[in-house]
Amino acid sequence: MEKIRVHGGFYLPDPDPPKEAHVELTTSCNLNCKFCYRQSWSERIGFMDEELFDQVLGELNDVGVQDLWFSGWGEPTIHPRFEDFARKAAEGFDLGMITNGTTLLRKADAISRYFSWVFVSVDVTDPEMYRKIRVGSSFHVVEEGIRELANRDGVELWISTVLLKSTVSKLPDLIEWAAEVGARGVLLSNLIATHPALAHEQIHDKVQPDGVSKIMERVRTLSMLHHVRVIEPFFYYKTERRCPFIEERAFAITFDGKVVPCLFTLHDYRAWIDGREVEVKQLAFGDLKEKSLREIWWSPEYVSFRAKVKIADFPSCNDCLLWDGCHIANSNEFDCWGNSPTCSFCPYYRGTVQCPRSYVARWVIGA
């Protein structure tokens, strides 16, 4: 691998191939969750066709990917070919999925047969509060599906939880419930607000937020008592910056074949980060309908981008004193250091937001 020029020096990139892919089967969903990315975007709804899916499997195999996740901004289980796609994918990869859980009961046979890990989105166990967050769903329906899947062999069941100011006090109840239904662990994430009315629900801040420490002490105690793993986010900005996708050699593929480095930049949308509106543009380094995954992964642009992310060659907008009035930080298209694109305000990069991924599951189960 040739060295990459970075400002006044050189960087020798990691020569290893990708090992984890998040594949978006669809951008359609059967719910209307109030904080979903899809609340602030205007892109078309689509489903990955079988020809492209088969091509994706071949491309992933060619570059040596080990783990494949049905992920993205839609609900994978509502794809008309979900079970066929899962069967094909399980023949060559360890398979994981992120789901809202509404179809678990109907799809339990296929899920338990083909998947190694399933993360189900549940933010609170109070049925009325749950209904107001996961609009169009029923807590009892999802709970029934979770219990059914937990009784099946071969699949590790996790709960994925977005923390809100209005629900965080209920988190200890959720940990006890997760243990009772048979979940292996709970992955916690802070909120990316996709509407100005949600900005007040953000918990993480520039300093440790009031009240969270006592709640998390209780959560950790319950985690040990019930043997349920809890993966915590940071609740305030620290010096450390680490991209879980770049560091773990992961990437994403949209339903129409775009190769994107992470879920944060999967599509165009608006977000309110630390109360400030920003525009997040899709960051695609190539299209599988035009180039091979091998060509895209090793392209100078993508290699250089990964190098910059690893050495944190971006300004830190989140805790910058000029953040509130800085027009340069209106989008991820460029930053004040001259980078284009930039990761300068990405909450995943700062560890305040997390998503299900192989590192979490494999680290916990020792695989």
C-alpha cells in the first residue's frame, strides 16, 4: 500500500481489507418513530433488487468480508425477499440484523435459522411511552416476539436503546426487563435529533449532565446482578475520537448500491446536534453499479479518508467555543481545516452515539 500525503507529512494506511458490511435492504419502514433519520430527509423509498443483492454478496466475498448486517434506514424484515436474502447471506457470512421487532413473531423461524445476532430497538418498557416513541408499534407485540426468539437456539438477542431525557429515568426498569425476557445485552446510545422539537431530549453535553451518573450506577448494579451486558455511550465530550466503522474496518451499502463509510452519512438529512441545525450529506465513495467493491475500497479518495479519520485530522466542532456561530460547520461538506468531506461534528466519532455492530456482539460472547 502506497503512503498517503496528509498535510505536511505522510501516513501509511492499514493494508487490511474490510471485514464488516452493513447492507440496507430497504429504506421503507412499517413504523414512524419520532426520532428516526427518515423524519428529516426527502429521498425516495426503495428496495434492493435481487440482482444487486447477489452482486453485493459476491463483492463482499471477493474482498474477504466476514460479517454482514441487515441494517440501514429501513426495516429489513419487510423486504419481500427477506427470507431468501437471509438464506443466501448465511451461506457465506455471519449474519446480524437491526430491527424494530414488529415482525419477530412471524419471522422467528427464519431469523433463528440464519442469524447470529439480532438487535431489537426498545427504548422504554412503559407501553404508552413506547407507543409515543415508536409510532405505529405495540410494546406487547414486540415483547412477545422477543420472548419467542429468546427461546430459540442459535441466535444472540440484544436490545438497542436510544436514550431520551424523558425516558432515561426508566432505564433501570428496561435492564431488569431485558434480563427477564432473555436478552444477552443492552446497547445504549444517545440521541441524534432529527427535528428541532427533539433537541431538548438530547442528554449528552459538553459536560457531565446532571442526574445521569446516579441512574447509570443503578444500571451497572443491575447489569451485574442479572448478568446482562450493558454497553454505555459517553455522556459528555472527551478528548478521545474513534470511529467505530473505520477502526473496525466496516462500511455500509445503500439499497441502490452506494458504498458509504458509515451509517451517519448513509443518506442526506438534517439533524440538530447540540441544539444546532446541521445538514448531513451522503458520503458515497462509489457505486457498485459502476465499480467493484475492491476498486472502491482501495480508491485513493477512500483510503485517504480512512487515514484522516484514524489520525483524527479534523477539527472538533462539538466542543469548539465558536460552534454556535460558525457558518463553516453548517454541513459535513467541509470544515475550517480545509477538509472535504469532514467528520468534525459526528457524534459516533465522539462516542456519544452508538449502533449495533460485530465488535459489540463478538467481544461480549467471546467469538
